Amino acid sequence: MARSIFIGDVHGCARELGELLDRLGPVSEDAIYFVGDLVARGPDTPGVLRLFREVRAKGVIGNHEARLIEVRRARRAGEPTTRMGPTHEELLANLPEADWALLEALPLYLELAERDVLIVHAGVLPGLPVQQQDPWTLTHIRSLSGGLPSAHPGGESWSTQYAGAPHIVFGHDARRGLQLRTHATGLDTACVYGEALSALVVPMGQALPPPDERRDLVVSTRAHAAYYGAAAARSA
């Protein structure tokens, strides 16, 4: 049976993505979607983009793709920019043009009308149609502060305040990990920080079940290392 497969933040963890895809065994009838942040921090962004192409996936732009594109355009225009982290600088220097074209073509959101699902990287400001959302919100929001979108990981997730359709599948919030809300599913399970890479796998024709049943549709593979953050520094 064909499936819709939604994959969380990969961040250059090509080995883990390959293992997850091996577990899932995607076929040509499956539809595969990524929630953004394919790139940077992990060891093999080109490998991730190769796998993305091999499975004919679709995806949305994450804050890391957006920042890379912004800095690249500024530098090409001779405008001043701040120096980025080492993995970002390596991508700016060495990523092939075909990969830049892939990243630049990623949309801010994907609407899957047949499933009544909306895919965004970070989330939405509840109560506002996606067409009216600020692009920064779609790529950066984690919580609400005084009713306004905030990138801060503390406080209450925006997803606890979101109600209604469409169901939103998102990433970006590694600190909270897997989020199974009534009307939203968060899939950033912190692979690049040494935790896991996760996918939500839904058979075609099956509606998204309630949170307690939806957990059974999540497939994860463990990270082989903490590639970024305090744990990575301790092991270096």
C-alpha cells in the first residue's frame, strides 16, 4: 500500500537518513516529504541531498537553508555578512550549483489537500491562514510570547494553541522532540545532537489518527554520534 512519509530535521546526517530509508523501504508509489533543515551541522549535507533526489522527495525550506541562501546572495553582491559556523562556511564554499538550485527551489510550505495536511518547517501563528503568515514565522517559530511568534524554545509550544484544519507537520523544535498534538505533529527528534531521526508513515487513504495512536506510525533510527552541540564538543 502506498504511503505518505514525513521525515524530520536531517541536518546533514546522511548515514542516519540512509538507514531510516532502508527501514522504510520506500517504493515509487510512496510520497516522501521533508520538513526542512536538510543541511548543515551534521557531517554530510551533499549525501543528504543525493538521497533526497534518489527518493524523489519534496520538502520545505528550513531556517538553515534560508540563512545559507541569504548569506550566499549577500556575499555575491559584495554586501557585508557575519561569518557562519564551520559546516555552513564549508557549504558556502563547496556546495555544487545543482544543490544550490535544489535548496533555492524549496517552498515555504506544502499543502497536501488530499490529506488536509500542511507541511512547514517551524510552525504557524495560530488563527492566521498560511498565506498570511510571515515567512520568518514559518521558518523560526517555536513558542508564543504575548500572543506573538517567538523562536525561543522555552515557554509553551505554538502547537498547543493551534486548533482545526489543516493538520500541521513540522520540525525545528529539537528541545521538545517528538510532538503529537491533536492538530499538529512535530518531527524534530534531535538527530544531529545525538538522539534520533524520525518519520511519520501514513498509509494512503488513512486519516491521521489521534495522538496516542499516531505514535505507532512513527519510525525512528538512532544517531551514530552527537555531531553538534555540547555532547559533540565533549567527544571531540
